[in-house]
Amino acid sequence: MKTILIFIQKEFLQIFRNRAMLPMIFVMPLIQLLILGSAATFELRNIKMEILDQDLSPASRELTARFQHSPFFIVSNNANDIADCEFALDKGWADCYLVLPEGFERDLVNRQGAEIQLVLNSINASAAALINAYSTAIATEYVQSLSDGSGQSIPMIESTYSYYFNPEMNYPSFMVPGILALLITMIGLFLSSMNIVREKEIGTIEQINITPVKKYQFIAGKLIPFWIIAQVELAFGLVIAWLLYRIPMEGSLLLLFSFTAIYLIVVLSMGLLVSTINRTQQQAMFVAWFFMVLFIILSGLFTPVDSMPGWAQKINIINPIKYFIEFIRMVLLKGSGFAETKHLFAIMGAFAGILLPLAMWQYRKRE
Amino acid sequence: MFAVEAHNLVKKYKDVQALNSLNFKIEQGEMYGFIGPDGAGKTSLFRILTSLLIPNKGSATVMGHDVVKDYREIRKISGYMPGRFSLYPDLSVEENLQFFASVFKADIQENYHLIKDIYSHIEPFKKRRAGKLSGGMKQKLALSCALIHKPEILFLDEPTTGVDPVSRQEFWEMLGRLQKDGLTIVVSTPYMDEASRCDRIAMIYRGDILAEDTPEAICNMVDGELWSAAGAQGYNLLIFLRSCSECVNVYPFGQEVHFQFHGDHENMQEKVREQFPDVILREIRPSVEDVFLNLSADAAKEKEVLNG
């Protein structure tokens, strides 16, 4: 036990002596939370729309006005023909253009159903889908207002809805817990995978290997400091997230930290595995990044896991980040307790039970 | 009991034979040197003896403990200084020493007398980070760390490589004092001039021990007279002597050319002077390096013959 403490003490001494380390631990989460939490949103604003009104009727002007008053669109009417619109789209002056053809009002009044055309720049597919949805909503609203005015009612189904667990569809509430998960994963994985490789690179591992220190003592002495740092990182991140975004904390923080404790064993074991396989920090860095990026993309941080194809969901079965993001959202937003999350505890426990012994077995004191 | 005993020790890497069935015995309290160029297999041997590497064949014991089975015992009783400086550069001198003492469960105060002689040189810099020390001071710190747990045997792999001549001198004097206190010291070096500091040396070349004896006995291993030729046209001299049928074992040695020959030395001198009037010819006593160059040339020839 004393030997482990000596290693932990040495490790902390080295970590805090490393000039890059403290900024990494405290500034990185601040910046990531600040940028990712507020820059990325569900909404799309400031959509540049070119409207080509070929009808020049009260109806077409009314529809144009509705677009102009929408907070999402910046409308311009500079185009004289389709060619102008295409040009604006090509040049990037417009994100989309809307054509209100001649006879728009006539068709509308005759109730034959009028046609309008929306052309979108779809380089960003999800943005294009959003623009389409917004535009359709505005057009539908306009048609409804017409029928209201005429007194003849068309039967309509009106749905009311309520967003549970994030009633205001607050983007940071959704995003920030995921970013916290990402942060501690990064800190845990990189610190642990770089550290032992570094000892290999500078040769100190030789000097350690010939001491009577036992394998488990060395590994415990290596991993416990990172385990503590990552937990502190989570606590720090939670405080920042609360101060900046007032993200909800419905569930028990104790539960969150207990789950994190197991999760970190998984992450640190992965780091240890990476560092036993590689010989240089550069190699370890690339391998760690490879897994990191793969797991993040599949984790459900940015896109819902349920909408992924079957094979991707199957890969996700072994993606610890996915489970952690699921867990942290459940606990912070929904207030889930142990009863609702015990399956996640079981899965994470199984990961830890496999990975830690595997990593320890892989690490050899002699060749 | 011997301090170290090796029987038919073999180590192979993928396509390199690092050690070729080595046999040797080291007495307790002896200063034993492995002398050989880079790539001779010295480091592989040291890593086997310190239990970091497992041999493919053969066996070895250190203080009676088998290097494969009883590696735990070996780690307690041996001190090892790898060829590369391998202490923590971001820890201070003091912290490194404290760390290694603690890992070995040793007490610095109790064992301070062992390192006092060495550590006192670097004590004024004890707050300095180990990475910022000079080469000689790094060496002293590494030796202190290797000694702090009171080992019975010390393995030093090229301890003086990259160290200035004054520090090298000092370092060997320290080793001499440690030996007097009863420590067995096994050391390797590529510097032939350091060989004379050892009680016995083994010349190691391409995984084989070419010769093993006291430095004096080794120097007497050259059969016949050894001559040195020095002149302004060193390279042409070398070419000429190599083309002479009477001359054997011709090799450059610093600014000079060393060689042996068959027949009468007066004839030889005449013949050389004819071509090179300003040449200085003298008979010399072989140094360890001469023996090494002689033996390794023979070994290389033998291998060529064997390989057809």
C-alpha cells in the first residue's frame, strides 16, 4: 500500500510540474463548454433567402411579408429572373430561393392549389432539411390564415405537444452533459495512454522494472492519479455548466460520480492497453485518437443513436462513451435513479471487469 | 558461489542473433568488464542478468539466483544503471533519490554512507531537476540511485558513454572504492582504454566472447611482434602494408598503422622505408584494443569461411 502511495505522490508531482497539464485540465473544459455549448444549436437563424415574385399580387406579397417577418430568414428581392437566383445561390449570397410563379394568387383563390418552388443549397444536408421545414411551416400557416378569413373551414388536426425532460428544448441542456462525458473521457484516455509510453520513451520504465515493485502496485500508482483528476474534472465541469447554462441536475450527483468511477476504470484500462501496445507517444496518440473519434461519432453526442443504421448500432454495443452519455443525460435531465440505470451499471461493470485484467495482463515487466 | 554464472546463454531477436551461447563466471567482489563495440550484445546480456529480458536458451544465475525463476530475488539484491540516463528528468535530484529509495523500501539515512562519496558532488544541486544536470552529474545521480538500496552486485551498462574525460576518471575511481567495500561490479564499455581498470575483462563481439582474462594477460595474447608505422601518408601506408605478402593483421590505429609480419624485421623495415622514406617504425606492446582488433578480424574471417 505504501508503495502505491509513493507512486501516486510521484505521479502528482510530475503532473503538476508539467506546464501544459494544469491549463489542459482546467482551461480545456471551460473553452469546450463555452464554445460547444452555445455555438451549436438546434435552430438555424439568418437564412439568406432570395424571393422571386413573378405574380406581384397581394397574395404573393403577403407570403413574402411572412417570410420577411420570420426571425429565421433574411429575405431579399433583388432577383429579376431565375438566372439571378441561380447566380446568388452559386455565389453564396443566398442559401435558398423561393419562386412565386405567375398565377399564384389566381390558383389560390380558385382553390386549385397553388405551386411555389423552393431551391436549396444542400451542402449541409441537415441545414437544408431545416430550411425546408421552416419554409413549409410558414406556407402552411399562410394557407390556414386564408381559410380562416374566408369563413369556410377546412378540417384540420391540431396537435399539441410537450417536450419532456427538456421543456424549452434548451440546446445546452442537451449538449452540455454530453460534452462533460467527452471531456473526462479525453482526459482519462489521453493522460493514461501517453503516460506509460512516455516512461518507455525516456527509459525510466527500465529503472522501474528492475525494482521489486509489483505489477499491480505500479499500475495502481499510475491509474489512481488519473482517476482522481478525471473525477475532479467532472466536478469542475459540472460547476461551470451550472454557472454558464444552469443545466438541470435532476438526479443524484452521488449516483453520477459512482457511475463515473466505474466508467473511468474502463477508460483508463483502454489507455493502459494503448500504452502497452505502443512504443512512442506519437503512436499512442494516433491509436487513442482513432478510438476516440470513432466512439464519439457513434456515441449519440451529435446525432441520435436510434437513427443510425443497424451495423453502427451493433458497433455501439461496445462503445463505452455511448453508455456514459446515455447515463449522464438520464441522470441530469430526467432525474433517473439507480433502479432505472442499473442495466448501465451492469454493462459498465462488465467492461471494467474485462478491460482492466486484460490491460494488466498485457503490461509486462520483462520481455 | 560465483557472483554471476552463465551457461550457453542465447538471445535471438527476430533476425539478429544477439548472444551466441555465452559462458562465463564472475567472482564475488570482482570488477568485471565486458568490452566490445556497439551492437556486440552487451546491453542484451545486461538486461538478461538484471531479469528484464528472458534468454532463448541457456541459463544464468546472479548471486545464486536463477535469472528466469528467481527474478524477484535478483531485483532486490542488484543495482542497475542502464546505458541511457533513465531517471525522471522532471523530478529534482533529491526527489529521484527519495523515490528510488522508497521503491526499494530503503532508508536514505541508513544507507547514506554508501553514496556519500558520490552524492556529495551533486548535493549542492539537489533542488535542480535531473533533466537539467550535466552528463557527469547525471551519471553520479544514476549511480547514487542504483546504490541506495545497498545492492550486493552492481550492473553498469556503458556508464561512461557520453561523459567527459575528467568525469570518467572520477567515475572509475568511485567504482574502485565501491569495489573495495566488497561490492561486485559488472561493467560494460566500448572504450578499450577503460579495460585496464577491471580485474578481468571479456571481449565481446557479435554475440561471442572472443577472450576472457586479466587485462595484462589479454595484452599478451598477440602472437609475435607487433609493429607500428607512422608517417604523413597514412592511408597509402595502410594500402601498401596490406598489399605486402609478409604482413598480416594490418589495421589503422589512430594516426598510425599497426601490423604484424612474417620473417626478419630488418628486411621489413628496409622494404617499407624504400617506399616511405619518412616513416617511423617501432615495435610496440599490444594494447587491449590491438588484441580486440586482432581477434575480431580473425572471428570475422572465420564467419566468412563458415558462411562460404
